[in-house]
Amino acid sequence: MWNIKKSIYIDRSIDEVYHYAINPSDWFQWYVGLSEPENLVGQGETGTTMDMKYTMLGMHLPIEVEVVETAKDGNGYSWRGTVKGAITSDQFWTYIPEGKGVEISLDMNYELPGKLVGKVANKLIIQKLMNNSMEQTLNNLKAVCETSDTYSMNAD
């Protein structure tokens, strides 16, 4: 199992960013490689489940996502989700207020399937691709949150 830790500052209120970021209906707009959810039950709160596809190296990998924990921690929030299927992953996101914005931290453990690892002989290449993917995911979230008006972030 491999680990990625990333963080980013977003110049937008913590409540707006958190509620937008945990909504699975919006993930495909900013999370690199994710499809729109299918069989979605919930809106990102604890117990939410869905089926998705994660695209990597031209392969569309079926995954099941479950939100296992959401919490308000003082002035901040946390979110934990698990991914099962073609990829196994545990993701823990924290949202901490900083000035007028929010500092988001991601701590992700993941394991990729043998057929994907076999396609690229060098595991360091896969680790670099995943690292870049998560970096771009956070940059996409920042771009959407800092440039969208309130209506578009709250619309379903």
C-alpha cells in the first residue's frame, strides 16, 4: 500500500468549500479520473455510497465508494471515505479555517490492481502518476471554489 499526503489553501469560506467538496455529484468536476456517480445513496454525509469509475492509463476501473465518517471538529471539518473494487483506498480529508479561507489536507493510502501495475513495469512511474493526479485534483478544487459564484457551488 502506498501513501500520498497533500495540502492546499483555498480562498473561500470553509463552510462553502466543505459542503461543495463532500457532495459526490460534484466530484467528477474536480477529482481527476472520477466519473459521475451511479447508484448514489446520500449526499456525502456518513453512510453515503456510490459506484464510480476511476480512469488511469486508459483503463476505466470500477470502484465502490463509501463515506465512513464526517465530523465537525471545532471550527473545522473532517471527511473519511473508502474505495473498494479495482482500486483499494482510504482517504482522510481535513478542512481547517485559515484567515478568510480554508487549508485542506489529504492523507490517502491506496493499492492498485496487478493488471494496472503490470502495464507499467516501473512502480515509481505509477506512484508519480498518482501523486500528480492528487496534486491536480486539489488544484482543480481550488480553481472551482475560488472562481465559482455561490449559486453554482450550491446548485444541484
